[in-house]
Amino acid sequence: MIIADSDVWIGLLRSPDTPVAIELTSLLRANKIAVVGVVLAEVLQGSRGEQEYGQLLNRLEALRYLEMDRETWTKTGEIAMQLRNKGLVTPLTDIAIAAVALEGNHEVFTNDKRHFARIPGLRLYEAEGAA
């Protein structure tokens, strides 16, 4: 499975004809995308009203949901500590997404490779034709 970061989702919603948006649409059709709570919340918070919120929620609820348990949160804290000790300030949301991906051997599809590339062992999904 591939976890699409919120920036990829937002790109799809804003500009559905971009290469990244087209790739996400293809992965959705192939049932290869999973969602985590932090991405779910980030995408939903951008809704412009109740109707759009409901449409997004319906779309996201149809996807496989990857839950974070205590062990995953502990791993998130460990990764965050290791990065901080190296002087690498990284958003906790990105680290949480990475922890879920590492735990389940999933890839992360993101436009923000700078933060995710810092995390040892994390596999990033490379969209065809993406820079």
C-alpha cells in the first residue's frame, strides 16, 4: 500500500490535471492508496463548507485506514528524538506518517521529500514523470 501525504491530496483537489494528481487518481483506481488519521484530518480541515466536507469524508472513508497504536506513537517519538538530536527539525505529522509506513512496510507518496527523506528506511513512492 501507499500512503498519500496531504500535500498530494490537496494537489489533486486544487489541480486535478497535474502529473501528481493524475498519478494519485490512477493509484486510487487501482486500490493502492491507504489513509492515516493525520492525513485524514489535514485534508478534511481544508474543506470549504459542509457539503465539500461530506464529499471528502465519503471519499476518504472508502480507503483502507491504517491505525496508529501505542507502539506506532512510541516509534514516532523515537524517530523525532533521533532527528532532533541530529539538529533536524521535522513536523511531527510527517514523522507519524513515516512511522505508520515503516511499521507496515508501506511507501509514502509526497511532494515534500525533504522531510521524509531524513527518515532512515522509509520508502518514498516515485510517481512516473514526477520531478
